[in-house]
Amino acid sequence: MKKIVAARAALLAALLAAASTGAHAQGARAPSPFGTGSQTSQPPADWRASPRESTVAPAQTPPNPAVPPNPCMTTKVQGATPPNPCTPQSAARGAVAQRVNAPRLSISFARPAFAVAQSCQAGVPLLSLKIVIANTGTVPYQSPAYPLAIVARDQAKVSWQGQAPLPSLPAGASKAMSVPVFPPTYAPRAAGTHQFVVSAPFAGSTQPVTVTLPANVCGSLAQRFKSTVVLGAAKAAPAQVSAVKTPPAQTSAMGHPKGPQPPVPMGMAGKLGVLVGPPTNVTSTVDPKTCADHGGLGGGLACTALLPQGRMALVWSWSGAAADGFNVYRVDGGQQVRTGRQANGKEATVYIVDPVPAGGYAGKCYAVSAYRGSDESPLSAPFCTDGGNVVQTAVITVGHARAVGQWKDSDGGGGVTDGGSYAVGYWDLTFTHALGDNHSNTFDRLALFFDTSAVSHRKIYGARLKLTVDSTIVGEGPFQFDHYTSCASRIGTGLDRWWNHGDWIQASEVLAPGRYQGPDVALDVTKIVQQWAQFPDANFGLVLMGENEDLSAFLYRACQTTYDPTRISLEVEFY
């Protein structure tokens, strides 16, 4: 029974070789975010791997799946389902495959067959499987611009795998190399006994080799994502969430201040004229609609642009005579310093305090007066802020992360995998030949948990998931390779504490943003974070999914992205 990776890689090799003259030139594949270098360190004496329980079978050279006979030249398939291989498209694909002059490779374990690192570290191979790959045929193998993969897969119920690029090999040549296996994203899976099989395109698979790793070998990795929250306002001094609130002074029924308040020195403010009473109800807002109510379209647009940057908007009421505008004063600490003027008439009763004062807005008091010509009304009652009256930004790093995938092929193989990489999306391959139609399908999910307790029971202004694309395979045969397409087309929420388990990650789809043009990605998850802020116990993380998860598709198509694990964060704007 063919393994999915060997079948998929072999078919892709045929496609790439046939299309190489017209394909867009690409550089070498970007290295995995977990590295691809070999690991030669030996395990400590007390790390005793169990003896190999089975020997490595002599390398076999199975019939090359990349060079099937063209069924349309010998027979006609009636009523074929999936699509008839004798359609013009399938016939053309078979003819292209016949022209591929494929190599014959063999793969076997070296002696020793593996080495184990002395410690378990994120981004460093924990296990290195030692192999020898040889070109036993007469046709040289030339690695394409985007190398095919040698894959090592653990045959446990939930797989753990690693890979290395398949190198170029002249006819008759051989090469000793290592296949690195990085710590799994579900760290407890590393301990115990494993049965690793290594496969390569054009070479088939080895027999399994047994590797036993000690208990708690990767226990320290449970803390490799130390969740942190950085509070602050973008491009501004951070506001202090815990500052003691200074209550605003009380006003009388006529709107005049009463009780203790900062002294107001006599200047222009306080001159009596046609503007007798002061503005009333001075407060702050973080709602652009309220800004628009107080300042029309311009006020709403100004708040929409500046509030997310951590600026504070003051609004007030005015029911007096016609005014040319309003003056805004800082009045805390006994001062009276005009910080700005709103000169748009009596209807514009909104002002954005910008720039942010030294030390942020916390503990600052503001008062407003109306003016007309040289006449100015008394000051309003002061409004004092505790710093929570502005939109603040929390940047939250990942607390837990785990990748998981499923695969299936038409020969009956399939299962759940954990490759230790941050992949999202799908990869479907099909091929037709005289003996029947083959297909293999893979899809991957990436789950991310962020500790949002810092914004619990706050009002969420906006939330964005920040990602960076490492590499992507995309297209409908021939595939293209880039470093900017993001295939996380759907976003769900987890249904349980998946970081405590090693099985499949269940999710409920919430958002469908579609593909994204990166490489820097910002996905709007405001709706989800608002729910978490209201119901903190419902936070089981985000689950990123591709646009389909069909394990029976009979198609050539792919959209699979690997993300940089060091550049993932959740940015939340709240007040």
C-alpha cells in the first residue's frame, strides 16, 4: 500500500518535470521555520533506544507511478466515476506522463539508524534518522526548484513526522543523509516508543525502525510559548489601566460647578457677555457614532482614524447662544492651559486631544468654554480621566499552538498527522492509468490559544490575528510556489482544551475571510474576541482552516501555507 506522501511526491515530480519549460522561475524552497539541517549529536548513555525490532528490507524498485501507460491508447473506459480518464484533459495528462523519463531510486537505513538530541528545544531536531539514498537506474535525478520531500512518519495512531529535501543524484550515485524530526506541536507525544518509516519519491519505503524516547522528554516545551500581554496605545504613551479614578466634580441643575474642583484663574474665561452659561456634560467617548453626533461626518471620520491610535475624544453639550467655537483647557494641578480650540461653530461639540500628554491621559482633567469674538463663557465642570476612557491596545502572544492534519489515499491509507510545522490548507492529487484511478488528499489545521484575560469584561473595539507567511503551494496543476499567499480561508473556535490532548482538533467555524495577500497577514477576529471578553470561559482558541477539507476530491489542486511560528500575535483594541 502506497503511503500518501510517496504517491503525492511522485505525482508532483511528474507534473513539475513536464511543466518545467513553462513554469515561472522560482528560487530554492524557503527553509522550514523549524530548520532542515542534519542533527548528529548522540543520545546520553541513559537514553537507551530499544533495539530495532525489524530489519530493513532490501531496497525495492516498484513500478514507477510517474510513468503509467496511457489508457486512452488501448481501451475506452465507459461511465468512469470519477471523471473518465479518456476525456481530452485526462488523455493529455497521460501523454505528458509518458514522456517523463523517471529515475529509479532506493532508500535504506544507515548504521546507526538514528541519533537523539541531548535536549528537547523548539526549532531544533529532537531525532535524526540516518539513511542512504541511491540512484540504482540509468537516468539521473535532478531536483526541481522546489524540492520533493523525503518523509519520515511515525506509524503511531496519531502520527509524528519529519522531512528533508530529496537531493539530485547522478545515475549510480548514492548519498548518506539525515531526516530531521522536530519536536511535535503536542509535546507529550514525543515520549514513548515510535515506529518510523522513511519514504521517498521513486524509491518506495523502508521497513520500520523502533525508537524509544524517555518519559517527559519534551516536558519543558509546554512553556515554550510564554503568553504575554503588552498594553499600550499605538504611537502613544501607554495608558495606565490601574490608575485611581478622580471623580468629576458635580454640577448644579443649571450646569454650574459645585463642590471642590481645580481652581480656574481668571483670564478670558469668566468674562460675562452674551455667552452666560458654560458647556455641560463634558465626557469622553470611544464611539465614532457619538463623535459624528457631536461633530457631523468630519467628527466621525476623525474619531475613526484617531481612536484606534489611542487618542482621547472629548464631547460636550451646548445650549446657549450662537458661538464661534469652543476652547479646551487642561485644569488639573491648579493649571489652566488651553490645549486646543474647536473653531467650527456651536454645532461642533467634539475635540480629540492630540498629541497624547506626557504620561498618558490618566489623571488629566479637562474643561471647556464657549467663545464668540472676544467674549468667552465660564469653564465647564472639569472632566478627569482614569486612562480607561481611551482605546488601548493589547498585544497578546501565543499561549498554546498545535498543528494537526488528516490524509487519505485511494489505496486505503489514511490517518491523522502532527508534523511539527504551522501549516493550514489542503493538497489534492489525482492520476489516471490503465489499472485504475488513484488519488490522495491532505488537509491541515492550525490551532492557536491566546490568554485574553487582560481584556475580560472590557468593550472590544477591534481584534486582529497577526501572521506571517513562510511558504505556500497553490494552484490547480501545475502548482505555483510563493511566500505571500495565505490559505487560512476560514477561522473557527475550538470546542475543548485541545492543548491538553493529542487527538483531532474539533472546531466550530465562525468567520470566512478567504485567501489573503501577505506576506504579513491581519485577520479580523473582532467578533470572536468580543465573545471571549463577555464570556472568558468560552475561550478555547482560534482554529485556522483551509477553504475545503474534502478527503475524497478527485482533483489536482492545492492551497497550503506554512506560517512563521515566531511572528504570531493577537492585537486587541479595547476600552
